[in-house]
Amino acid sequence: HSSTHLQEAVVSTQSTGAYRRALELSPGYVRARYNLAIACLNLNGYRESIEHFLVCLQQQPESQAVWEGLRMALTLSRNYNELIHVDRRNLSALFTNYDIS
């Protein structure tokens, strides 16, 4: 199974570069940002993942998939106190806590 983990890490690392390039060309490309958030999550880059999920939610606040990804990133990073804001869909509190404007 460790080879599977290694393969996932390599794919995630390669993917992050492609998603970052896509965002350089089109910063509002929500799908690329969401995919980058997932790739960061797979690489244990929880803070960056959380920030990307929050930017996605600025553009698509009703996206259940993004909220679920954010919940997972917060849980894995052990930011349990932030989960109440996810439950309440309190973006302003999350934006303040993660310095997203």
C-alpha cells in the first residue's frame, strides 16, 4: 500500500503545478482551485487547502462539495473549533480567521 501512497503523492504534486498554472491564467477558475485544494489536502498541506476551499466558497457559497472538503481539511488539521462555522455556514468568521478578504 505504500506504493499506492507514493503514487498518489506524485500525482498530487504534479497536479498542483498544473492547477497553479491554470489559476495564474484564470484566477477565478473555481474547478482548478477546488482541485488544487484537494491536491494540497492529499499532500497534508492543510492550511493551504483550507484557504483554497475558502476562496472557492467566495465564488460558490452553496457548493456542498466545497463545504465538505473544507470540513475534511479542518478536521485533518485538528482545527475542530472552526467546524461550528462550517455547520453554520459562517463564511465571514472563517474568512476573518484565515485572513481571506
